[in-house]
Amino acid sequence: MSSGDFLKRVTDSAKEFAENFADKAEDTFDVLSDKAEDAFEKAKVKGSELRDRAQVAIADRETPHLNRVMDLYGMMAQGKMMDAFEKYYDDDVVMQENAEEPTRGKAANRERLKHWMDIVEQNHGAGVVSMTSNEAEGVTMVESWVDITIKGGARNRMEEVAVQRWKGGKVIHERFYYDKQDA
């Protein structure tokens, strides 16, 4: 083999090697680029989730009592009245209807709530008109209404304002102000 043939074979082999190397490098770059784009998209989603969670945490620090009472009434709207009571009322809660004698303790108020639920024959609707809170004092107020028929009685529409005093994430005192009217 002449030195010219040898040189041509080495040159051709080097070109082929360089072309193969360039193709493989390009393929690798494409794969890495795709993976980088996927990772970037995942990071954007995770970043959005973290931002949303941080905003909720900040809002909860600013209005924890209002957020709790909104959850409380949301649970009641879903028919989870007893679950809401167990979650949000203190063992020593005092509850009072208008100017009546207050009922003291969670056990006594649980029985009072069960009795209320037992005497309702039909619930025709209910809703919250407004909510507010005095976060510094731990007080929330909810204006609401309910349209019910009492077993063996008349249909009533009741509008009320409930004032809750909170301590340690639980209602420690609740008073209801209302005037019931026949519907």
C-alpha cells in the first residue's frame, strides 16, 4: 500500500469517525435538551404549587379565625354538622341562644345539637349572608339563615347572627342572636 493510499484511508476513517461523533453528540444534545425542558416545566409547576401554598399560609396567619369559621360553616353546608362541632369546639365551650341560660361544656352542647338535629323534619335551605372577624380579639361573626320544618310543627325561616370567641383554634364561646318567623 502506498503512502498516499494509507493517508487517504486514515483521512476517510477520521472523517467517518468525526461524522459519527458529531451525530452522536447531536443526538445526546437533543436528549439532554428534552430532559432539561421537562425538568424546567416540572420546576415551574412545583414553584407554582409552593407559591400557592405560601400564599395560603400567609393568608392563614393573617386571618386564621376567619378561615376556621369559613371551614366550619362549609362543613355544616355539606351536612357534616357533628364533624364540624367535634373539630372546632373546645371541651369547655359555652353556647347561648339569645338571652337564655348558656349551656356549658362540649358534652352538654353535643347533646343539645343532636336534639336540634332530631327535631328538624325537613331542611328547605340555608345560607350564609356574611362573615367577618376581629383577628386581634379572636372573634368571628356569621350572619346566616335557615328554612326548616320542625317535626309536628310549622315551617320556620330563622335568621341569626352567631358570635364566636376563639382560643387555641377552637370556639370557646358562641352566642346566637335571632328572631324566628313563620315562613
